[in-house]
Amino acid sequence: MDGDSRALRVADAARAAGYRVTLIGRAPATVTPKGVDVRKVAVRGVLGAHRVRRPRPGLRWPLAYRSAAAYDHRTALVTAERAVLVTRTAELDVVHRALPLLAAARTGHALAWLRHGLRAGWTRLRAAQYLAAVRRRKSPTARLDNFVTETLRLLLGRRAWRRLDPGLLDEEVAYGPVLDAVRPHLIHALGHRALGVATRAALRAEGAGHRIEVVWDAPPRTPAASRRAAVAGEAYERTFAPEADGVVTVGEGLARELRARHRLSATPAVVRNAPPLAAASVAAHPAGIRARCHLAPDIPLLVHTGPVTPDRGPATVVEALPKLYDLHAAFVVPDPGHPHLRELRERAAQLGVHGRLHVLPYVPVAEIPRFLASADIGVLPVHQLPHHQTVLATRYFEYAHARLPVVVSDVRAMAAATLELGNGEVFRARDTADFVRAVGAVLTNPRRYRKAYDRTDILRQWSWQTESAPLLDLYARLLGPRPSDT
């Protein structure tokens, strides 16, 4: 739950409106809204992992071990056997024996090494085939995988998710009993995976005579890792979306798309994930991003927040650093040890700019605008993909509340907002030279872009106080007048 600004802001808004709120999610949860009951859930992942840990070897890997347990046992056995033989070798060298006995012992020991070599070779072969099969299971992108996926989609329709992604039921096993124990009147389900859990909990409660309203908070669709994952997610969403009592999302275009896709009776309410307005008027945090990077006030600093997946364009930032001289770049990320970050660091080292690349962990949600305020530019170099086109990203609002000029790629929603407000520059996605131009333009006259935020109506419009109002109105329609209104 740490770092999930949407969940924390929704919980805080509901509590402030007078509702009793329980926040349920995976650990860690070190920062929670005041007055909110937090339930940390462990999802074991047994069903989802079963397919990976017990791959069907088939014709490509006929010798692969049939399970993770067999793989672990055989490889550990070979390792232990080698340790015993090495010890026995030392023993024969140091323990005195009569010559005939020593010769017999060494002959037997040599045969034991021979047997071990044959067994180790056979084990390595089977282990290699097992690991290859597991890798394919984790990334089912071959033609045969796609053929099986399409066959299941055609045969099972909306029920295909049960075969394609049984891990969805791991979350039912983990979260279902917690929801049954809490007995809420309304469940706010963040994302399509939570929607199925919430809908099933509502059905069980109704069978027991207790009514639960379900609100589905639908984010933009992100590209799935494989065709299998995409079909499973689509089938799961199609199964439960029509059952939601209310739907909210983060952009007008996405709201219209959801209504058409799932034939909803009403257009979803738009609730963008913006920071609260109070954060806009607070001075920069004394231990803000510039201090964390150990940079003097006159050193230019741009910031990129959020995960560093390739579609978010972090490589464009790193490739531009050699052309931007003394500019430093800070990435504020949920996981500083992520493999993509290692790749970025390696690339920065190749370009000779590793000293100007900084990686920092997330800060508490309430502190984000103050933490970012000491930077010079906020960047969103995302690629031209459908899920980036239709909505303003959460970090766009966070940059605005930190009063940072922005440099954004030419995706529709963010480019249009930037050109209209005048708070930054737009560049062609994946075009490093154009990114350099845009950053240079902002650094030449940063006050010009910061002045755009003097229009207080913009920051008020882009504030959680404004954005959460439709959500609370939806709660009131579903549950009756808010406790604070009575």
C-alpha cells in the first residue's frame, strides 16, 4: 500500500466525509491516513505459481523435472554429494592407512567420483531443461502459446480467465475472508483485479442478507506482458464490470471508452488523482530532492517520478544528459533495485554521465509536492501508447502542485494541457534531440513557465478537494446522505 497515492487519498477523503474506512491491501503499509483501519494481507500466490512451478515439458524439454520440488531436491542432492566427495578426498590424503587398504579406498573413491560426474551431468541437463520450461511459462509469447490462448478465448469466452490466469483466484483466497469479516456497506475496488474480489464478496453478503455496494475505480489499460495476460485481463474485466454499482475513472475519454466497452448504463464519474490544494502553497521541503541529491541551488535538476518501465521513456532522459552539460537527473522510484534502473545506470556510465544520474526512493504521498519543489523541471517522456494518450498522469498534477515547469512528450492529453496552460514544452516522443531542445528552452526562462501556475483556478481545479467531490457524491447516491451531512 505504500506509494499508492490513489488508495491513500480515497481513504482520507472518505474518512473526512464521515465514513468509517478500512483500507485493505498488501504490505508494506508504513504510512496510512489518520483514523483509517488498515488490514495488511499476504497473497501466497499458490494457484498462479503452480502453472510456472510445474511446467509441462512437452517435446521441447522432454527431460525437464516435473516440479520445482523435484528440481530443488535433485540439484541440492548433487551439491551435497560433491561436498561429501571433496571431504573424502581430503580424508584419504591426511589419514594414514596401510598401502593395500589405501589403494582399495582410492579406487573406490575414484569410482564414486565417476558416478557423481555422470549423475551431475544428467542433473544439469534436466535442470537446464526445467529452467527453460519455467522461463517459457513466465513469458508465454510463442506462437503455440498464443494459439492456445485464442482457442480458450473462443471456447470459454468471459470464463477464459480461470484457465489463463488462475492467480486471480489467489487474491480471492487472500482478500475474500477479510472482506467477509469487515462486512462493509461499500467496497471501493481499485483496478480490475480488485473488482472481481469485491463483486464476489458482495454476492456472498447479499446471500446472508447484507447489502454491499461496489464502486469500481478503473485505471487506463496498460500493455500486458503477453497475449495470454491480455486476454485473461479482458475476460476478467468483462465478467465483473457490468456488476459494479458505480464506476469512476481518471479521464473523460477513458470514461466514454469504458461505457461503450462494457455497455454501462451511465458514463463513469471522472476523479483524477491530483494532490490536495494545500500542498501547492507550501515551501520546498528542507530535505527535498535537491538536498537528497547534494546539489547546490544553481545546479539545474530535472526529476522523473514513478516506475522506470521502457514505455515511460527514461532512456530518453539518460541519452540526453551528455548534450545538456551540467544538468542532473533524479529518478524517484518505488524500487531502486529494479533491473531497468540497473540498465539505465549502465547506459549512463557508458555515456560518462553516471555522476549526474540520481536514484531516490518514494516519499510519503502527502510530502510529494514539497519534496519535488526544489527541482527545476518535471519530465514525462512517455511513448506514444494508447494508455498514455487519454489521461493526465498523476505525476503531471504533482509537478504542477510543486510549481515545476514540465517537459512532456506529444501524447494527446498532456501535450494539449501543456500547450493551453503554458507551463512547459512539448517534444516528439523518443526524439532525444527534440527533448534536449525542450529542456533547454525551459532552463533558459523558467520563470515564464512557473508563472502559468499563478492562475490559482488551475491548481484548484487540479486538486484532490475538487476531484474527490464526484466520488463522494457517488457514495452518497449509493449509501444515502453522508454521515457528515446528517
